[in-house]
Amino acid sequence: MMEEELRCALCNHLFRNPVLLPCYHSVCLNCAIRSQKSAQQTQPQPEGSLNNLNEITSDYSDIDKLSLVSETDSGVVCNSRPNSYVGIPNIQGILFPPLHSSALSLNCPVCQKVVYFDENGANNLQKNRTLQNIVDKYVEAKHLPVFCQLCEGDPNVAAVMCEQCEVFYCEACRDNCHPARGPLVKHSLVNPQQGKANLRARIKERKPNCVEHAEETLSMFCMICKVPVCVLCLQEGNHTNHDVQALGAMCKAQKTELSHNLQAVSEKAKGVTEFIQKLKCMAEKVPDNCVQFEATISAQCDLLIEAILVRKQQLLEFARQERDHKIKTLRDQITSCTSKLQQTTGFLQFCIEALKETDPTAFLQVGNSLTNRVSNLDMTWHKEVTPIPWLSHQFDLTLDYQSVLETVQQMTFSQRKPPAPPEMIPEECVAENNSVTIAWLSQPTSFVEGYVLQLDDGNHGDFRDVYCGLETVCTIDGLHFNSVYRARAKAINSTGESRYSDPVSLHTAEVAWFTLDPVSAHPDIVLTNENQTVTCDSYEHRVALGNVGFSRGIHYWEFFVDRLGNNTDPAFGIARFDVVKDLMLGKDNKGWSMYIDHQRSWFLHSDHHHNRNDGGIDKGCVVGVLLDLDRHCLSFFVNDERQGSIAFSGLHGVFFPAVSVNRNVQVTIHTGLDPPSEEKPCL
């Protein structure tokens, strides 16, 4: 299982001295050296691509260019860039893209990305210590032999390890490369197992030093370049002014994230294990169910005259073929799920071993890559493994033995049964703002001609029909905020209908995020800033509404006054959807507002204004609107202070946020805000 993660893609053996490519894939060092070739032999770049890159980067500072490198550290290259790594000319002997100084190149055997080197070639690559440690532990656990590091071709089993050279030798290579004479006579040779243990202990005790500043210890992690750095790198190196984090804290954070993602995938693997057991049980039940099915067919056929006996044998043969088909299909599904489970379990074991890595630097070489793989596996799991049997262990067929003798020769199985209940897909059911999207699927053995979707009132009330049709996804808008809705579905066909599925619960947003609605706004209204800023071309008041309506809950939003000319009095408040939009908000009986100028304000509804309040607004002021539909009242605030008393009470129905402005006024709406903490009780 996990062994697949521990084999080099070039030699297909367990990794020996693995090195890490910039795309986060690993190869054996010797494999990389053997596979590298002259940079001139690499497939040429698209014409003009390097020139375009030079033009793009010529206007950037060195820091910007280094940021460009970090973009492609994951190995993913944008379509507008060459099909290789993009960055500054030379980072520790690794070149992307090739320059005139490029000597050697190497294609990643996994993703085919190209990396270019200077004359040192693959020796510039970093060692993947986490992977090497996992391989060593695996070799010890499996009692596998240690191989010579100097053999050409297939290596021989190592006989000794030199503690000074830290190299494993077979008998032949020891005699040829490490003779017991001269200065080598003082070297200590130990057996490979002891050498492995001593080597790991030394590596564990060593503090990782900076490549550019050999005397400095790696202590920080550059968030832009995604590499460990030392103090001098931050003061005088390429990482000046870069965002950095403590090395230990960053390692802990990545381990925490990986552990969290692993837990989610582990739960899915556990679910597949249970699902496989369910399939096995179904496969065991198929023969017994087939026996019962055959007995039913025999009993019904025996009631007919001798002319039906030939047809009876045909029907029995069909049942046996159906039995074989079901058993084969279920076994195929078991095989498919088992294969996926083995791959996933192997990957999980590998990740768990990686989490045991105690060296932060070593772990950070692979942590981000493993996290991305686990996240991708988590997101695509429901597409690759569907926990629903491909077919039923039941035989969904019955004989119509009441047919008259003249129709015996046409007698066959009834073709339909009422469908099985559909299943909700929780990972695809989502709530956004005050709308929910429900997704479901039918049982694979059911014939379905339509579905009925029901939704309750968001307060544990009765279910009601909200959709009827063939689609298996439905979005319902205009719901209450901060409410838990339950949804369920049933399948129907000409024979009958299924029972309802188990309900799924979805929680709508606690606070409303909305913008102003350009469709319903008056034509003179001008909306900008993603429909959050409103101005008007007319000297007369024009109304704009929000794109959501409220009928329940407490909602608060604010208007920031961007511009306020003389003799202007914008109005803020709420309205029905059919409010008159060419009058000041509140002039008709469909709007409730506070209109305010530089010195004072009034509350306005049905062309009746009341409660004059001193204190106006100017550029930079903030006007807040508090709609409390739990107590059915409306209040206003100016710069976080209540403007007068409760403006309106006794409000029932659906209300939309609203504002009316004329020329020389510009305001910007801010939504999704918590209500002010100090409130007076509604009257």
C-alpha cells in the first residue's frame, strides 16, 4: 500500500538518497544524475516566451521577481508562461527558465516539468530527508536489506558502512573504494543495520544550517519563497522585507492542517470499509433471494396449463442470469472500492509517517505538497467513491400470472416497481445568504419519472412542496435569515412513489450580505463599486432597493456618506418591492424612511413626516438602519448614536432595504453588520 509512495518513478526501487525537485516530486539522486542531460537537448521553449518573460519582469524589483518564483513553487505554471519553471535566473544552481549559463536539465518523471541546472547538475537539489527517514523505517520494519551506494547499475547488498565516510559498501566496492590501508585504516566499519541507526542519530542531532550562510542555523520560514531561512538571509540576503514566520510554529501549523485533512480522509476511508462490508453482505444475500424468487416463479407458473411450461423454463433461466449479473456487478464494485481503499490507505500511512518527522525543515519540504494532495483527495472523494450499490440485491420483478391463456406466449416480467427513495448528497447541499441549494440522487436500480422536493418553514414546521420535476438539484431563494431549514425528496413513476428521503438540514446566514439592485432601481440611479455605491443624475429624488427582502429577524446596515452637496436631503430606510421610485422614499405608503440634511432629520411615511431631530450629516458621516422584525420596528443611527426615538413600529410583511438620493449626493452601503449593542425597547 504505502510502498507505492516509497518507490522512485525512474528506477521503481525504494528511494535511495532521494532529492526534492522544485515541483515537490522526488527521485533518487543517482537516478537524477543519470537522467539529466544537456540543456540544449531539452524541448525548446515557445517562440518569444522568454522575451515576454523578460519584458514582464523588467519593471519589477528583485523582491517582486522573487515573488514570481514563489508563485510557481508548487510546480503549477500559468498558461501565459513557458512550460517550465519561471523565476529569477539562478537560485542555488537551479535555473528557471534556461539561460545561456544553463548546462544541464532534467524532466520530472511524474509531471514532466523541466528544471535547468548549472554545471553541478542534480547535485544542487535538496535532499528529501523526511522521505529518506520514512524509507529507512520501512526497510527496518520489513527487514529489507541495505544496498551499496557505489555500485553501478543494480546495487549489491551492503556489507558494511563507514562511520567516517557515511557510505554503505558491498564487499567488492569496499575492497575497491575503501581499502584498509593508508589514511582509511583508521575508519570504523560497522554492519549496515548499526550504521543506519548511527546515521539517523547523527542527522537528528545536527541543526540544519543555511545554504548561503553555513554558520547560521535555519530559524525562520519565508512565506513568500516557501523556504527556511536564517537571520542573515532576512538582514542582507534575498529575503529582506519578506514576510516570515517562526520555523517551529510554521511546521506545527502545517502539521495541524495536514492532520485535520487526514482525519477527514480517514473518515471517508472508514466509510468505504463499511460500504465494502455492506456490498459483501448484499452479495451473500443474492443467492438466497434468487432461491425465493425462483420458488415464486414456480408456484405461479404451476397454476397455468401445460402450455406455459416452456415459458416457465425460459423465465427460470432469466432469473439465474440475473443472479449471475448481480453477483458479478456487486463483486466488480467490491473490487473497485477495495482498490481505491488500498491506494488511500497507503497514502494515509505515508502521510502519518511524514507527521512523525521531527525535523521541521525536512517536513516542510513535503508538508505543503502532502496537504494539497490530501485536500484534493478529500474534495474529489465523493466523485470517485459513491457509497451506493450499483444494483440491488433484490429481484425487482414479479410475474403477472393472471393473464389469460391466449397471452401465455407473451407473458413476461412486470417492468416496473415504485422507485426507492432518493438519497440526499450532503456535501453538495449548501446555504448561502438566504437561499439554499439541495442536491440528491436516485437509487441506481430505480426507474424514476420525476421528483418532489419539500422544505419546511425554517422553524421545524410542516413540510411543503417547493419543486416537482426531473432535475436533481434545486435552489430556493427568499428564505429567512438565521434559520434552519429541513429538506427531503421523493421519487415517482407511473407505478407509484417512494417514501421520502431522510431530511437534510441547512442553516441560512445569520446576517444578511446584500447590495443594491440595479434591475429594480429607477433609471436615473447610477450604481458603481459592485452595486454598493449609489448616485443620481436627477435633481429629483430617485429610489434604489436592496437585492434581498426581510420578513423575520434583526438586520442592520449602514450608509457611508461619500459626498453631500448643499440643499440635499437623502432618505434612508425600507420599502415594499412596489414602492414608487420617482419620489423621495417615504412619500407613498410603501416606504418608511428618515430624510436628513446638514442640520436636522425627520421620519417620513405616507407623505407624513414627524419627530424632527436636531443633528444632521455631512461628508464622512455614517447612517445606520436597524430593522427589528422580531419586535416589528425600525430605528436609525447617525455615527453610532440613535437618531431620535423608535421611528416606526407595527411593521409586518416583507421589506427591502431602500435609499433615495438626488444630484450631489453619493452614499455607499455596508452590510452584514452586527446591530448596535445599545437599543431602546420598541414601542
